[in-house]
Amino acid sequence: MVLAPKTRHFPVASRFLGSAVAQFVRHIVLSVVAAAVLSMSASVASVASGATAALAAPEAAPAPVRAPGVEVADLAQQFVGSPYAWGGTSPAGFDCTGFVMWVYSQFGVGLPHNEAGQLASGAQVIAEDLQPGDVLVFANTYRRGLSHVGIYVGNGQFVHAVDERHGVTVSNLWDGYWAPRFVGASRAIG
């Protein structure tokens, strides 16, 4: 029996098989290895192109969901500087309850044009749990009893229609004037 010379790649096959068989086995093994390498290359290319595509054109993230009260507070702040008008219920001129009533109406929430009705318009909220959009009610401002309202915007601030001189403005709920007059809050939207 004639043995094929040893090859560097397949010494076992070369030693026990003839050169033609060794060449055939070598061809099969190389074909299988080549196919595996090509398959892996295609997978890597597919993953890489997917990663490149993901980097090049990321899908838009869903818009964050904002609490309805935040929307109310944001709208109220857009009217800072609007004029005050006794009995007013529109951007042409607001009184305090008219301002709160009008802002909430933009969200489909009907509120009465008085302090007691607005305080009763939703779930009662304690001061420690205030959230943007809550209706704030005050007493003993220009008259005895319930006499003023505003919309909490966060960080101890609220928006309200004050008077002819100030119009719609932002004030600190916890300052020396407003804090002792604060009587309660309601969450009319939520």
C-alpha cells in the first residue's frame, strides 16, 4: 500500500488514506469550514448592520405621559400678565375665580364661578400633597370668608388673577401674606 506524503493540515488522513482520499477529505473539511465562516460573517454583518441602522435611525421614543394637572398648570402660566377684570372670565380680563374656571374649561372641566364651588369641585388635597393643577382656595383676603383662588404650579408657587394693578401673576403660596390665608385645595382634574 502506498501512503500519501504527510500534509501539514491533515496528518491523520494522509497517513491512513491514499492521496486522493486525503485530498477529498481535505476539500470537504475546507468546504464545511468555509461555509461556517461565511455563515458567521453573514450573521455578524447582519447584526452589525442592524446595530448601525439602530444607531443611524433610532425609533422615536414615545412621548412622555404628562399628568393632566401639569397641563393645567402650564396653560395657567401662559396667561401671566393678562389683565384683571371684576367678574371677568376670558383672556380679555379675569377675576380670580373666572381665571380658574376658564383654564379648567379648556380641559373640558366645568367649574362654578365662586370660591366654595371650586373648593368642592374635586377631591380635597392637604398642603403636603399639592400637585400642579390643584385649585387653591384662600379666605380673608379682600373680604371675610372664602375670597380668593388660584392654580398651584409646583415648588410652592401658584398662578392667580390678583387685582387691577397686578393682573394674572405668580405668587409664593408660603409667603407671609398667602400662607395664613390658605384654607384648602381640591384636585378638579386628575
